[in-house]
Amino acid sequence: MNVFLKVLWRATGPVTFLVMTGCASTSTFTPYPGQIKPLMTSLANRTPVDLSQCLLSECKSNDLILYNMERGRYAQVVGNSDASLADFSTSMAKMSDNDQKALISASDVGAQVAATLVNDNAIPYEGEGYERVLLHHYQALNYLKKKNLEGAGVEVRRANAEQNESLQRFEKEIDRAREEATEKNVRGSVSGVDGQYAQMDEVAGKVKNSFQNAYTFYVSGFIYELLQQPNDAYIDYKKALEIYPGNRYLQRDVLRLAAGLQMDDELQELKKRFPAAVKKNFSTAAGSGSGELLVVFEDGFVPQKHEIKIPIPISRSGLISIAFPIYKEKWSAPVPLRILDNNTVIGSTEPICDVRALAVKALKEKAPVIATRQIIRAVAKGVTTAEAKKQLGDFGELASSLWNLVSESADLRSWLTLPANAQILRTTLPFGSYKLALQHPMASGVTYADVEIPVSGKTVVQVVRTGGQLYVSVTPFP
């Protein structure tokens, strides 16, 4: 029995130590989606949650980046901008601290060891590239609601910088995975997984990469317009247009600013490229006695990851089961929000970003990194099983195999309170007070928004659908 305990310690002792010392993630053994389900249910049913008591230990854990993003997003949707600002700031500070580390800390080493012995959930969550971009994006919206244009401007600049930095960070991660695969003589793919991941191609193919999105560039451009910086606004609207050229409101904004900034050559090219936008009066600038309305609609929830297990042969150990995360989301077109005034349709929103596609693309992009870690872990577990069998025979092999089965689980962590997609509507209206009706086929009934359109001003109406609920906030800028 003493020998058995020694073998068992080799397999589980380091992990037990890491859990006891706080090095392991809070999701190491508990699937992450189940931990966030109460928040999502609350949003979908409009039942209150006490944010002062919500996820307290999780928001201080090694996964604090993710839990604070979830709690911050929840607070933002229900209208608690101060709590959202604080939680997002906590996540940002931790990200910055991690990014600025010159050397790998002891906790990082411990997490990597735990990941090798247990599963990827033991690695503290750093945030996917698209999530890091949207974190600054949503912080900018928090500042916008508080009419702090300077703060909003800072955050959109950070969001735009993050779109480039996330790509560079990802490329380094891929290079490290290749180096590790070469060093340990492993092949960075697993038979059976490629076919499963190919099922995600339809959704992932909706975006070129997961690091840039037109929604963030559009919000950035709008904030630059509020800051009276039309050149910067034009640049970011153009970036958004390159990513999502089919949005007619975006087409009109680019045409409008190209005309206003006297970008004559570019304007002619844009008119040829988007003739329909030219025919439809593209000027949305507020004229005398009118103002602008921008409706930002965020629909549903981003999909959750699921787990698949694949058996792979390991020399001297037989088959070892390894777990991979996968999205099972099927493509469906975004459903627009209709806006009416006194039964007269003002317009419908149009998609500008599919967050579902960003999430699926991010997982597809990281497949080689995940596969490399999985193979290395499978080999390590295989060695442990072989050693257990050598010292304890069939009993030792069974005990080690059971541990491998129990400890192996896919990393299902991601920012789950994000929307499935984002849409916009932008138009001009005569100044005055409106009671706008907001209609969506998946919402319960009609929701009304009291909106004030100031002369030559801009009014932002933010609408979030969670299940049958529509959450609305209105912010006028005279």
C-alpha cells in the first residue's frame, strides 16, 4: 500500500498541492458554463442578483479576469455602470499585470505543471483576443453612458491597439507551441479532432480572423465624431467597412465623412463601390431642426463550448482519452430589431458584428496550441499509468486509469454573457420627444423607449436582448 500511495502521489499529489495553494483555476474540476448559468438566467428572466455578493471568491481567484468580465457585463446590461466600470477595470489591471511580466512567475510554472497533469482549466484565464478587445469596447460604452467622452476616447484607442496586440500575442503563442511540439517530438494534431473541428467552418468562415471586429471600429468612429475628430472617425469607419462591407448604415457614414472631409478621390471610389448607398441619401448629418439617432442592438448570448473526448494510442499505455472543447453552433442569420414611432417604421437594425463567429474562429485558430498540450498531457498520463502497472500490476493500472478519466476535461471557459451578434441603425429625426416602439420576434411583447432628439445632437439608444427581455438605455448628446 505504501508503494501505491507513492504512485498515487506522483499522479495526483502535485495537483492536490496546487489546488491547496491556490495555483489551480476555479474551473479545474467544475465545468465553467454551469457556474455562470445563474447570471444568464437572471438576465433572461429579469430576476435580481445581488452584485455585492455575486461570485465573490471567483472574482479574486486565478480566473478573476474572466469572472470580473462576466460580472461587469451583467452590471452593464442591468444599468449599473459604476459596478461595471469597477469590474472591467479589475480585469484590465490583471491583464496589464500579466502582459508586463518579464519572467514566468512561480504560479505560472505551477499552472503549467497542473495543466500537464490534470487539464487546461488549471491555466489561469488570460482572455481571448476578441474578448480583450470587447472588454475595452464595453468600458468605452460605460463611459459613454456617463457622458465621459474623454474616458470613452481612451478606451476605444485601447480597444483598437488591442486588435493588433492580440494578433501578435497569438502568433507568439503558436510559435511557442510549435517549439514545444518539436522539442517533445509530438505532432500538433489528433486524428478524429480535425473532422470534429471542420464542423465549425461554416460559422468560423463568417470572419477573416477573431482579432478585429467592425462593431468596435464603428463605436470608435462614433465616439470620435462626438469628440469633434472627423478624420479619426473616418479612418475607423473605413476599417469597419473593410471588415463588414454589407452594412448600409456604415456605408452611408463613410460616404458622408468622405464628402465632408473633401476626400474627393476616395469618395468617387466609394460611390462606385456602394451605388445603393448613394441612391439612398447617404447624408445622416443633422440638419436644421433635426438630430441623429443611433440604435445599438446586441442580440442573445454567445454560444457555449462543449466537450468531446478522443482516445489516442500511447506507447506502452494503450489508449488514453483526451478532451477537447468544441462549438456545436449552427449558422443562423441575425434577426433585426424594428424601431417604430406611432406605428410608422423608422427602420430596422443591420448586423455589424457576429460575436458567435469571433468565438468559433478563436477556437479554430488555437486548435494547434490545444492539440500540442493535449498530446503532451496524454503522454505524461500514459507514463504514469505504465509506472503504476509496473509497480502495482492491474490494480495500479486501474487506479491510474480512473484518475486519468476523472481529471481529463476540456477547457470550456469563455466570456458567456457577450451577445451573439451586434447590429446598428442610424438615421436623422426632427428634434423633439419620441416614444419609440422596439419590436423583435424573440422578445416578449413590445418595449418602449422614451427618446429625446436634441437639435444638431446625437442620441444613442442601446438595446440588449436576453431571452425574452429587452434592456434599454438612452443617452442624448446635445
